[in-house]
Amino acid sequence: MPEAPLPPQRNVLRKRRRWERVLAARRRKRAQERERSRARRAENPGAASRNGGRALASLAKERLLEARASGPRLCIDLGVAARMTEKETSRLASQIRRLYGANRRAEKPFWLCLTEFTEGSLIYRECLRMNDGFSSYLMDTTQESYLDLFPLDAIVYLTPDSDNVLEDIEADKVYVLGGLVDESIHKKLTLQRAQEQALQTARLPIREYMVKSSSTRNYHSETLAINQVFDVLSTYYETRSWPAALKAGVAAGKGYVLPDAAK
């Protein structure tokens, strides 16, 4: 007789334990790799100074692999990308390039993942066309959904329409951004998607730390491009300062400024 399906709660626990085992294995592997790297540098201490550019690239790779082992993770949800026009899709591919470049330069990077990234789709073709070396980017790309990759209780879907404020960034969490460009007006699409999937949601604390600027033409928006959201997250992860983070990622054209700048 076929085995009876596991109860939902047991499925959740099994997925969570599997995820914890994967993370633990990656951390052990990274610790071993770090030891080997230290040994190589000790054997040849002058190599880094002779090859400055190569050393910086090696350091960036080291940091990215550390993020892969220890988190946090940032997923771009491309399951919503089919709703965009060709022009919007090209803009999204450009934003992915800028996001990846900023993450590669960060002292404390995230591990990036493009989910529901379907071979042959428009966003797939645009990423390859617009981004030199895209196929060698140090990140995960998969046709699978984040729902199949991570425990539900580890996922936080970031959407400007959430009632919950993002208070901190945790290494064991998976943060998801909807793959839509700033120009697209899909009211509450990402919030509805996250709610249908029973996911935790959060928004950036823009209104908690910023004020509306009086110099704009009554235009105030908390919707940011994915690379701008990343700039906020990345700066906060490094500085643990939301004012510094929001200053780095929220452009003046959004109609919000820090209180000191409004005086």
C-alpha cells in the first residue's frame, strides 16, 4: 500500500529540519575552505600585494560564498515577471545587474537567488542580452519557486503594501522581492501573492523614519525599484542604521526625506 501523506505540521517540521541540515553542511564546508585559504596565504604572503585586482575579486567571491553558507538570502520572485511589457522587462534585467553589482561590492553581501527563472522566457533572454557574464554570476538561478526551496516560516515577502514593518535583518531568513519594475502599477499584487501563499510580509520603515517632502508636487511613493530596495537592505545590514539605509536607497524623487533634510 502507498504511504499515507504526512500531516501538514509534520511536513513543515521536516522541511525546516532539512533546511537547517543544508545550512549546517554549507557552514562546515565554508569553514574548511577558509582554513585552506588562510594556509595558502600564509605560504605565499606577498601574492595579494602583487595582484591587487585579483585579490579584491577573490575577496568578493569569498564574501559571497560566506553569504551562501550563512545567509541571509534575497530572492527575486520572477513568477510575476510575465505581467510586464518588453520595455519593463528590459528595465528589470538592468535592475538585476545593478543589484548584483552592489551585492558583489558589499562588505556583508546577501546570497542572491532568481526564482521561477524559466529558460527561454523574456526575462531570461533579457538578462542574458543585457548583462555581460550573466551566466557566471555568483548566485542561484532556478525554475523552482521559493516555496519549494525554503521553509515557509523562513520566508519574508517584502512589499510596500504590508502592514508589518521590517525591523531587522536576520541571517536565517529568506527575503523575497517581487520582480516588477518601478514603472509598473500592479496595486497590491505582491501583497496578494504573499497572502495567498500564507507568507509573512513586511515593508521598509520609510514612514517611520522619513517625512513627506513639501518640495514635491504632491507625489509620495514607497514603491522602490528592486535595486533601490537592495541598497536599503544592504546598507542596513552593514550599519544597523535605518536612517543611513533609507538615505542610501530612497531617492529624493519619491517624495520622502529624513527629518533633518526637511528643515
